[in-house]
Amino acid sequence: PQTKRACQVSRLLVNSRDGSVADDLLWEDSNAAAYLEVFRTKDRQFVLLSSNTKDTSEVRAVRCGSDFSASSPPIAQTLLERREGVEYFAEHRNDTFFVVSNHERPDFSVYKLVERELGSADGWSRLENFYTPPGTLHVTDADILREWLVLYGHEAAAPQICVVPLNEDSSDDAYLA
């Protein structure tokens, strides 16, 4: 039976001169439990394709602004391979992906992955720990701003916001509200 599950991401290239359309499949996830999401990073450098199930994730990235023709479609490069029981999502800033993952801490921590490692084998071993939230703050979402990483979550059912400076030279501590 056909479902309406989001399981494919395609790129449509419309020729304004003759109205022809090229349809390039970027990713198809055959896992019936998975759904695909598409979003652009806040710095507008990448489009991230995210496949999620109840307890796993995989993210692929396509650089924005590249001059892809119909004969050379973009390639969605894997950020980190899917791991059973591991969920993650990402954002991008200054040649670095900020990855929020539960692979070492069930309540999620933040890691950095330099852009040149995109598509590398075993990207998990290349992650650098950036920030571990205090206590049992369970991170559910994140926003990246010019100088700050904003983590949203909850602790003991109470909503929490944690603001972390991105400037590594900063002496500022994270703010928890």
C-alpha cells in the first residue's frame, strides 16, 4: 500500500526558457518507520536532510549556492552514519557543524565536526565535545546565532533554556534560565 510518509527528497531544476523539468532524487529512505525533514542551516550554507525514527537519526548535507546543472546533480553527503539508539541533529556556522547528539549522554550534548570531515568514514570518532549541559537538562532543540548557541529542553518536566557562547576565547559561562 502507498502511504503519505515523507520518504524521498528530490531536487527539481526548472528551465525557464523551455519549461523543462529535471527531477533528481537526492535521498530515499526505505525504512517504513522513518520520516524525512528538509531545512536550511541558519547561516544559509547548507540544506540538511534529516531521516528520523523514534530512536535513530541520520543527517545528510548539500551545500547551498553551488552551480549544479541537470547533468551534475548535487550529492547529499552523510554527516554521521546512522547508529541504532542514537539520535542527533545539526546546525552549521563558520565551517563547523554543531551536532546535538545522545551518543554519549542520554540527555544530549553538543559536539563540533569540522566541515572538511563531511562524508568521512566514521565521523563519530571525529566529533569534538563542545558543551555538556548541566545536571539532567534534556536538550530537545537548538538555535545558533552569531555569537551564541541556544539550547531548549527540560529538566524534571520544567522547561529550560541554556545559552552558550560560541566564541572559544570568551570567558563567559553558559546561562541557564
